[in-house]
Amino acid sequence: MTSLSEKAKKAVFLTSNLKIWLVIFILGIIGLFIALFLGLYPYLSRVMTFLSTRVSRLFSFDTSLHTIIASIIFVIGGLAIIYSAYKIYKFFSGCNDSLFENVYVETKLSKAKKIVTLGGGTGQYTILTGLKEYTSNISAIISTMDSGGSSQLLKTEFGVLPPGDLRNAIISLSTLNDKQKKIFTLRFDTKSSLKGHTIGNLILARLDQDLGTKEACNQFSDLLRIRGRVLPVTFDKCELVAKLKDDKMIIGEDNIGKFGLGIKELGLSTKPKLNPEAKEAIKDADAIVIGPGDLFTSVLPNLLVPELCNEIKKSKAKKIYVCNVMTNYPETHGFKAENYLEWIEKFIDLDFVLFNTKQPSKEQLKKCLEEKKYFVEPAVKDSTKFIKEDLINEKNPNRHDSKKLADAVIRLSKIN
């Protein structure tokens, strides 16, 4: 995988040539002005006079030294403008979007805060979509315990890690246009033998077979030209395990999401090792953001990896939890803000918790209730660590607004 710094160096090298031609262009214009107003202006004035009196005087050339020098400057300046304009045109017509992307990342986004996010599913898509506009120093640590739909089928048939959440996170960080990104989310028809699979999942699974999960993510990330990086929390295969309040054991993320308030304990079927790159990302982070996303099936699975929690506890980064806007049936049906917090704080201590305060409109709320989704009231005691503000997506009240959420995270990451 070609590193971002290598791409950026090439891009900066190319744009340095552009700067040279821009300088020459500007100097050419300055030269023309000097020639016209300091040397040739008197002569041109006489030419206009000669034209109005005697045409024959037009060719009576002033051979004074300053006129000769001005004429030379005029010719050189004119040629410089024409040639540099041609080179600038060639530069812009010959380069592609990735060049400008690399320069923008290297000159601005690479100097921004280092943010680590933890989660999976649509919650990660939301926050990563917003964060990539503020920084390229993003490390999205994604759960690999998915056991539903396309991911489960590919995991079972090909022995790869479930690709769904990884694919989703990579697409969220992509700088391709919406039409291009949509290609990788298209699902095959239910009548097909590939029913339920997305093109992105199939590509990742195939790459994983040949290259392994790490390189598969890198290659897919390069293909989609992402800002930041996506890291599986572990490369070890394991299943989510829950113990209910009646002591019944439930295995599999897809099954556990059905029990919500009935869950007493949550764990993993094995003790997976933390991805070394994820470990380094946490050490270097300015902020670590947990959530938003489905509590038991997207957010908490990451925190069940023992090494990860230890690294977060040692880290000096700001620990920020993003509480969900709405409950999700049946996983968090009946949950209040305190229920979310209780589970997260079983694993780590938090510096800040972000709560949304704005309720959906009556019409939107009615639709949410039909889907058994309820607004999560930020009904927690006042504290400096509880940040309450409008974070809702006006068009889709089930989710946060990407920009509002990213704004809040970046602001909190800057607090000393």
C-alpha cells in the first residue's frame, strides 16, 4: 500500500512546479507594466500623436537606452505570460482529483487532531463522514464480531472476518463522489444466488482470501481514496456471548441484539488479541470517541477486547462517548440515557458524554414510534462532562447530524 506521505510528496512536488509557472506568469505581467509605464509609455504616446498627424512618423523609432531596455522587457514579459499560461493550462488539464486531494490532506488535514473512533455499523458511518472534513488523522477501530446477513454468510463460507462493518467504515471515509460510493453498497437481488451480498462485501472477502484482512482493508481503502484508516479491532475470529438475567446464554451478535434490558453480562467466546495498529493509534490519539451505534452489537464488542480497554485507560486522550439519539428496537428498547452510560462505564472512565437535546418534529416522532424507536432524553444530572446540545439530523431523526457531531468532537478534543 502506498502511504499517504508518499502520495502527498508527489503531489506537493507537482504543485511546486505549478507555483513556479504562476510566479513566472506574475513576473511577466509586472515586466509588461514596467516596460509600458517606465520605458515605452512616452514612446507610445508619441506613436498615437504621430498616427494622428503623419503616418510616416510611425516608424521613427526612439533608440534611447531606456526605450531599448523597455522593449526587451516587454517582449520577454509577453513571452513569459504566453508560455507560463500554456504550462498552467497543461497542468490543470492533465491532473486528476487525487492530486488536489493529496495536497489538501498534506497541507491542512494532516496537521489536525488525531482521532480514534470505536464502533461499527451506521453509527460509525455517521461520525466518520463528518470527521473526515476536519482531519485525515482518523483511525476507525471497527468491531469484527458481526454475525448477521451477508457478513455471516461470507464468514461461514470463506473463513474471512465479517466484512460488512469494515466496508461501511471505509466508504464513509471515501473521497469519491456519492454515485461512485453507491456502487459498493449495491446489494444483489433476492432471487440471485448472491442475494443480500453487497459488491463491497464481496470485494473485501475476495481480497481477504488472498491477502489477509489487513492488506484487504488497505487495498480497498486505496481504491476508495479514503482520508484516515480503518482498523479491525482484532484479526482473531470470535463470537459475542451474552448471559441473560435468567442465566440463559446467548451466542452470536445477531441473536444478542434481541434481548436488550434482559442482558446481565456480555463477553466473547475467546480472548482475541488487539490489532497492533489499533494499539498504536490509541497511544497517539488526542481523542477517543466511543459510539454512536447499537450498544450491544456495535459499540461494546470492541470494549470486550481486554487489551483495548487497558490501552484506553493508559491513554491521555480525551475519552468521549456519544449517546444514541433514539432507542433501537428490540436491542435498546426501554433504555434511558443512564442505561447507556451504565454499560459504557463498566469498561472505561469518560471525560465527556455527548447528548442530543433536540427532539424530532411531531410528524417525525410519530413515524419513529411506529418503528418502536423512542427519543433518548438527556435526563442525567448536571456535570461538566455531560455536553448537551442539538446534534440531531433534521432529515433523519434516528441519527446524529454528521457535521454537528464532528464539530462537537473536534471542539472537545482541543480542551486541555
